[in-house]
Amino acid sequence: MGAAALPALMAGCASGSGDSEKIIEKPEITIENGVMTPEVLEAFGHVGEATPSPDGNLIAFTLGYESIEENKSNSEIYTIKADGSDMTRLTKTAGSEGNLQWIENGSRLAYIGKDDKTGKPQIFTMKPDGSDRKCHTSVDTGVESFVISPDNSKVIYSTQITTYNQNDSTLFAGLDKTSGRVVDDLMYKHWDEWVSAIPHPFLADFGDNVTEAVDIMEGEPYECPMKPFGGAESFAWSPDSKKLVYVSRKLKGMDYAFSTDSNLYLYDLETKQTENLTPDIPGYDTDPVFSPDGKSLAWLSMKTPKFESDKKRLMVMDMATKTKRDLTEQWDYWPEAIAWAPKGDKIVFNGYYEGTMPVFSIDVNTCKIDTLAQGVCDYVGVRPQADGRVIAMRHSMLEPNEIVEIGLKGEVKQLTEVNKDILNQLGDVKVEKHMVPTTDGKMMTCWVVLPPDFDANKQYPAILYCQGGPQQAVSQFWSYRWNFRIMAAQGYVVIAPNRRGLPGFGEEWNRQISGDYGGQNMRDYLSATDYIAGQPYVDAKRVGAIGASYGGFSVYWLAGHHEGRFAALVAHAGIFNIEAQYLETEEMWFADFDMGGAPWEKDNATAQATFATSPHKFVDKWTAPILITVGELDYRILASQGMMAFNAAKMHGLETEMLVFPDENHWVLKPQNAVLWQRVFFRFLDKYLKAETPAPQKPEEEAK
């Protein structure tokens, strides 16, 4: 890897309002007979970043829409008053806005928008009514995230720096058109890109023209924020604006590939010295937030190396003594995001709890935890207010994000109704919570989504949903891919169990899956299937299983072990050959920890047991038709995994289809690809689960 190259700051930038590209507006959609279709799913508005002004009188937020015709999406900035009235649009551009931050005591709103001159995202500010828009940066590589200091004098922002140079003049002499790369270490690619650049934090004076930015990690070949999801939450300013905390995993190559050891670093603006605040913690440390008085720092921390789904501990550090406390040590659940209450006596957070995501507060001194709001829903983006209210966003399996206010007595008031017009036209879908007994004597929370106009005297086909992650909650999430409402709208009963290995049910339940891929969590899936398929309203001969990522692995595994339970299977981006996955994925810490070790460790019982459960070893027992979908830019689980599974199913004589997206990664993100995926998904399931006579499964004896 070559030396890092600093981005240039160019003089001046345009307002971002004159973009010649087509501006994506709210799409017009026709809903027939109350049925939710793929086109309807793509028409929903995406509400995000609900950010109250310092006085609490205004809430800024982003609202985005997708255009199937243009095959892209766009988000704009809006405000509403604290009572939910006067929704006002502030921007109208073809480039998405985001990273909202109120500055100057609420007299201006800062954000990232696309600059017309550079064609890159830059830092803008405007007045709360959208007037007096100013562009403050002209970074040639674009600004990815930023946080302005409390006194508005400084800004820390992230942008990409070059890390890979073909600088061997002898090797590359005369080969200016070669596409070859010389690789000599791991992490040469990540998620969906070849790693040739990484984000770095740049510090600058904040004013009308931000210039002379300093890379506070200059010469360090490490990421900040961390790829692929890190952003502004990776930075925390002290209230006096004299110090800054940032998150980085200061490792590279093989060390990076096998470690989750990120740390919090304290940068002193006066001395320009950096101090590692968490050298004694070997797991992830993320999301730092200073207390209002600056005397304490809160953050989320994992104690176990390599275990990226470990319990998140809410830690607090005394900044004078550097002593640390785990506020949630006696609580068997954990936060997902945190925010200090304005008085500094409590921390407000959201976290998974038995299949939902309520809002909690914890007393910093006594560690007493109170529930502020809960229901059959998930709360995200919590923002506590000076008067005790909390602004948040809320979604469920039936409705996407809307902004809500949580009152002093736990009363919840919805402030936005962006998608009311669509939801009012859709059929009445219901969600039920069932407690399913497991094979080891426990009770498992299982969500069941029922079709519109549900009639308990009829029988419906059903779909078992297998979650990815593998430790990713089956809470009341709203998904634009694995959307339970659209599945129910197509006439299916959806079975969504919180099987072993999911957060929200305690540390033991969450951790059990590691080293036991083909074990108890698979028995949990079969228990949920048998329990719900045994209800009189489910046609047990018309049950399918679906899932992505680890959920795709689950489908492949169930394909060889379901003993006739499933009449159709759908796997997206799933692991088919575990041994190949161990060697070809990029974040090696995950595979090494969760699988228990390497395939060649013959004396490692956990690893050998994991590889013995690989789905590719049980293709001889596959009997049900299967649809496989993959993205060729997926470097987490390579498309070759799905292609191997497709080839195996075909050679085994099964009815099978494959949908390949050359331009998608682990997800399906482009609007037209998303619609095609949904159409193929339902066409396949309808063929095998709704036909008058279910498709015959291939007899096992024939497969032998």
C-alpha cells in the first residue's frame, strides 16, 4: 500500500440549487383493491434524521423518495414545529441532503449537500426557513460526514484519502492502461469495493470558506470513521470545543481483518496530542458522547475480541481520572444508540427488548433503568429535550418511520404522517405475537403477520422468514427488501421467529449461535414452523422458507434437513459452502469467531463441527424448488456461493431459478433492481405455494 495523499481544498462552491439533474419528487402511485405491490413499496417516503433545534421549537428531518423511472433516490430537508404543524420543505435539489446539525444557537442549520461546482457533497448552512444558503467547503474528494464544534469555531469532517498507489516504476513501466493490482496483504477489498482509499478526519476553522484543513491522523493508514457504516457519530466535541474524541481501528491488513478492536482517541486542539482512552478494551468501542458539563464521556463498548455482535455495554468515563464504569453491567440487554439528557443526570437510549425496541433512560449515578416508551414498534434516533420530552422516530412491520414525541408520562404523539395517504389505501394487515416452545424447553417470541381481511376459517400459504446477521434482531423493523407487509398483502402468513442468536433476549440467547450454526437456532426455526403451520388457518403443505445472508445460509441448511416441511425456498446472498466462506470473505474476525476457527485446525472441535454442517454437504437431501439471488459486487458473501448452490440444485434435478445483479452488492439498492427482485420473488413463491396442486418435491430416495 502506498503513502496517503491529502485531498485538495478548492476555492469557492456553488449553492447546490441549480443542479440540472431531474429532481425526484413524491411519486404518484395507483393502489388497486388495497393491495401492496413492489411499486407501492418503492413509493413510500423515507423519513430520517429527526433533529430538534436547541430551543425545541423546530424539528429538522430528511424525507426521501425513490424513482423507478430514474432508477435512483433523493432526500430533501424539511422542518416541522414541535407540535407537528407547518411542515416546510427547505431544499429542492437533485442531490440528497443529510448529516443535519443545528448551529449558532439554532439560527442556522448545517448539512451535507451536493455542490454544483465540484459535483461533490460539501458542507452547507442555511437559515431555518431555507434562506441564505451558503456552501462552506470545496473538498475535491467530497465531505462524507462532519460535526461543528459547540462554539461554532471549528469543524471536523471526513473525506477519502488515497491509500493504494502503483508506484513501482519498474513493474508498471509502460503499462498506463493496466487494471492489475499487486496485493500483498488482507483487506484488499471490503463490502463492495477494492480498497484504494479510506476516510480520514480533517480539522479546520469553520467560517464562510473552510480552508487549511489538517488531517489529525496524517500518515496513519487507518480508517476514521470506520467503513462501511461509520459517520458523524464517530466524533464527539467537548462542550468547551477544546478537545475532540474520535473512533478508529488503528490496524491494517491481516491485523485489521482479524480484529474488532476499535478505540476512542482524545485529540487536544491546543497541544495537538492524541491519547488512546480505551487501550484496555479489546472489542469495539463506538459512539462517544460528552456529558453536557464535559466531565464525563459515554460510549458503547464490546468486551470480546472478534465478536462483532457482543453485548453493547453503556460505559461512562470520568475525564479527569479516566476511570470507567459499565452502567449496564447488571442489565441483560443493551443500548443501540445513546444521548445525554440535558441535565446530565441520565442517558436516554433505545435498545432491543423481547422483539421490540423501546426507549429507556438510565440514571448515571444509581444505574436505575426506566422505560420511557414501548409498544409493538421500534423507536430509533432518540433526542431528549430540556423539558423532559424525547423526540424520536418510530416504525413497525406495518409502517415506515415517522417522527414522534414521547411525553413526560410516556404518552406518544405522532408528529408526521408522511405516508398516511398510502397506508390508508392498503388492506388491514395484523401482527400477532406468539410464544413458541423450543426443543430445549424455552419459550421463543415469534411474530406472525396475517393477510388483509384475514379469515381464521380459511387456509393460507405461509412463509418462514430466516433472519440474517446472524445476530440481527427480528424486532418491529420496516424493510424495503424483506418487507412483511407486502408478503402478507400477497396472501401469505409470515412466520418471523426470534430464534437463538438474536439480541433482545439476554446475552446467553444472543451468543448461543456462535460455533453452533447448524444447531439450536435451526431447531428453533423448525419449532416455529411446526407451531404456526399447525394452526388451522395455515395450509401445512404450502409453506416456504426465505432469507438473506445468514438467513440465506439458513435456507440452504434447511433445504437438506426440513424433512418435507417446505414446498419452496428462496435464498439471497447466502452461505452455501462454509469452508469457502471462511477463506473468501473480507472481515475475517467474523468468520473466525463465529465459525470457531479455521478449517485446517483439525483438533478444534468447534470449528470442525461448524464445517461439518455446511449446506453443500447435504445437497443429496434437497427436495424443494429453490430460487437463488445474488449481487456480483458482494464481497461479504461472494456471488459464487449462490452460483454454486444453483449449479448443485440444477445438477441434482431440482426446479430452480437464479437472479443475478452484476451491479448490486450484499443488498439490492437500485429501484428498478428492487422492483425486479420483488416480482421474481413473488412469481416464484406463487408458482409453488399457490398453485391448485403444490409442486411435487423430489423424493429423497430418488436423490440418493
